Amino acid sequence: MDPTLTQRTDDELVLLFKSGSGDAFEELVYRYKNSLYQYIMSMVQDEGAAGDLFQEVFIALFKHADKYEPRGKFKSWLFLTARNRVLNFFRDRDQLTSLDQTDEEGNAFLHDTLPDGAPSLLEGLAGRETEEEIRRAALELPQRQREMIYLRQYLSFKEIAELLNRPLGTVLADCHRAIKKMQRILAAQQGAGREVNI
Amino acid sequence: MKDCEKVMLYASNELDGTEKAAFEKHLQACAACRAELALLRRTEEALAAPAAPASVVDELFAKTTRRKSFFAGWKPALAGTALLGLGLVMVLAGLQPDKTAFDASEVIAYMSENLDEEYLNFSNDLALFEQEF
């Protein structure tokens, strides 16, 4: 593979692929394979399905690259395609449960309800939870919140708002609720752990 | 947007210089924002993307850039079959009599001979028929 391909932008690689470079296509795959696979896996929770959907996304690019307009938003295009595949997957399995549902928890935005100066539960937790506990907590989130937490790993909030076609404020609020929910899950896990230790 | 509402954008480095400086000042005074930011950072680390399975990626390449043409594997076999067929045709052509070079007089004589015989049989039959009736 041409070593200079790694220096190319996504759009340049798509253009090169359109002109017949298979290496450019493979560089795009190598560039996004981990984040895309993790996003899909976090949504479907099934290794076999995640592998199939992951391949479908890149095969869609392989077949329809000519329809891609190079406007510097390849990553958003890729994740949007993946999200649509995930939605179809749930539709096929009659599991379109909560991806686009409104969150049932109408929490006030951020920590308005905390008394001034009181140490929050979050504050008590930070640093004590293990990475495995955090991963488990993320997987316990409702799907809409989980999606937010994972998308945040790869996209800016502005990109997420554009991808999901939601106002930026809504996206920020969703992410905040997700973090608060994780905080409660982690607190419950650690509480249970302490009870076991006692 | 309230200061506390900017914690997510701050974590994602999406605030401009002035907003960022203002939020950092707020952060010094807000324990809740510091705690939330800490959990966000820990979550980023914990959810760092693991590698996609190599088998999935290999399979993808096998279906796209490294896919073999349908006929690629069959080329030697198809070429062999074509040669065999051509040879067979040539051999058979060599063994077959040349149908265009027949002797027309032989055919006419054979047909006439048969015709005469059939005609005689028919005449005999007719004579017997007339005798009976």
C-alpha cells in the first residue's frame, strides 16, 4: 500500500477510490474500522450482527462511492450509514424500542438540584470506578443515551446534532442525562460491592 | 447557555477561546462540573475503541477490493475444455464421410430399383384382386 495514503484526507481517499484505487478504500477501512465496529457493537450487542452490519456499511461505500459528495463530512456520512443499518436491523427484529424514544427521565439540566457546596455523588465516584465498571454501566444505559455516550467518542456534539437531526441543546441534555444515569448505576454497583464486602 | 451547560462542549474541546477561559474560571468554583468532567474523561478512556475483529475486516476485503472475478478461477478449466472440444470436432470431422461428395447416379439407381420392385408388387396385388372379384 502507498504509505502516503495515510496522510490523505478522507475526501481525497474517496476520490482516489473512485478513480480505481483499492488501496484508498482499504485505508478508509483501516482508519475507521475500530470506532465504527465499536459503535455498531454498542448498539446491537451481538458480535455476529455487528460484523455483518460493519461490512454492509463499507460495502455500501464500495458500491456507491460515486454518490458521495466530498464536503469534508465523510466520518458523519459513515456513522449515519451505520446508524441507518442499525435501525433497519432493529426494525427487522421488531426491536425498534428506544433509539428515537424520548428519554423517560425528565431531569433538570445539569446539577441545578444539588445544594450549593454539597459534594455530588459524581464527585465521590470519580476515580474509584474501574474501566470495566464504566463499560458495564454504559451498556446498561437506555439505548438513546448509550448511543450518545458512544457517538461522543468519535464525533463532536455539533456533528452528533447534525447526524441525529436534533438541536444541539437536546444532544447536550441527552449526554448529560446519560452521564447522570451512569453515575447512579456506578453508585449502585459500588454500594452493592460494599454490601458484599461487609 | 448557563456555565454548567457548557461542560460537555468543554470536554469535547468545542468552546472557543473566550468561552473556554470563562468556563475554566467557572470550573474552579463548581465541584459538580469538576466531578462530571472527571467521569466524562474516565468514560472516554474506558470506552476507547477496541480493535474490530481481523476476521471481519478480512472478510470485507475478500468481498470488495480483493474479490476474485467469477471467471478467474475457471479460466484454466474453460481454456482446457475449449481446446478439448476443438480437438474433438477436428477428429470427428476427419472420420466422417464427405457427405457432399456422394455419387448421385448410385442414389438414383437405388431409388429406381426400389421403385420398380414396389411397382411390380403393386401390379401383382392388383392382378390377384381383379381375379377374385
